[in-house]
Amino acid sequence: MQTEKQTTTVLKFTQANCMKLLTIVFFSINIFFVKAQTANNYITAIKAYQRNYVATHEVVKGSNKKLFRFFPVNENFKVQCRFEKSTDTTVVVMKTSGTKIPEKDFVRYGKIHFSINDTALTLTLYRSKALENNPQYGRYLFIPFTDATTGDETYGSGRYIDIFTYDIKNDTVLIDFNKAYSPYCAYSNGYNCPIPPKENLLPVAIKAGEKSFAKKH
């Protein structure tokens, strides 16, 4: 039989383990709610970004604004990328969708390397030759791309993402495909939108950002 001292020791040990277990459960629950709150905050922020995008759009006006469509916000398409600076100064001539300015000149600023759903991917970042000395847009970087949704769920000529050179820090940059948008030529004729080059074709479906406009032109 256990002595009174042994019983007390067992009780103390059991109480200590219970306290440890309760502490672990408490922190696990707390972490879960913090992550859930963070995810909710992110979704709210992206939806606010999209509302502002629609409200301030320069081409789509009036009641047509209700024809914008977006994929559900998905944080898995916000990716941390490794940046690789380009040493290639060759001018890249991109064809456009228009006839007034059928081509536009860019230079490769660098490449970004990332993965989505365990697939390794690469995109090239471009800088416009026409804007490189512009005080407002000289640090603007252009990421045109196509993916497995192009021509089906998204605009047939591809979509764009914009960043600035100062977004790149310590050879890394955050790219959020939930902010991917369609060029102006998706809504109206008469625009000269650069067509994404083949090197920026992604072999995966980027189900994030803007979908095809709900009205053809």
C-alpha cells in the first residue's frame, strides 16, 4: 500500500502534469485563434484592395463596375520569392494588343524564383525603357504573366502584377497574386497592352486575383 507521503507525491506529480497539459492546450488554442484572426485580417485587406481597384478603375465606369470578378482570396498565392538580378541589358521588344503602338521596349530587371503547390516557378521582372528616367515611375517593375487559367477563367492575353524596386529587400520580394489584374484591353478596344512573353508562362493555375470581365467587347 502507498504511504501518505507517496500519495501526496503522486498527486503533486499528477497536478503538475495537468497544469502542463492545460498550458499546452491554452497556447495551442491561442495560436489557432491568432492565425485565424490573421487570415481574416488578410482577407479583409485584400477585399478592401479589390474594392478600391474597382472604384478607381480608369476604364470601366458606372454600372459596368459590377461586372468585375475575382477569385476567392487565397493566402497560398501570396509567395515569398528569391530575387536574382539580371545582368542582361538586351532590350526586350514586347508585342502589344494594339496597332497604334504595336511594340513596347523593356529590359529584364531580374527573375523571381518561388513555388506554388510544390511546383518550382520563375517569372521575369521587366523595367520599361520609356519610363526608366521618369521620376514617378522609374522604379516601377512590370510582371506580365499567363497561366493555366488564361483564356478560360481569366483574360485571354494574360494578367499583370506591379511592384517597385524598393519592394526587393535582401534579394527577396513578396508577390501577391491576389492583386493580379487584367490589362485595359480586357475591357475596351484601342489600348496597347503588352502581351506577356513566353518566358512568363506559368504551367500552373493561378486561381487568385482578377477573373475575366463579365462583359465582352
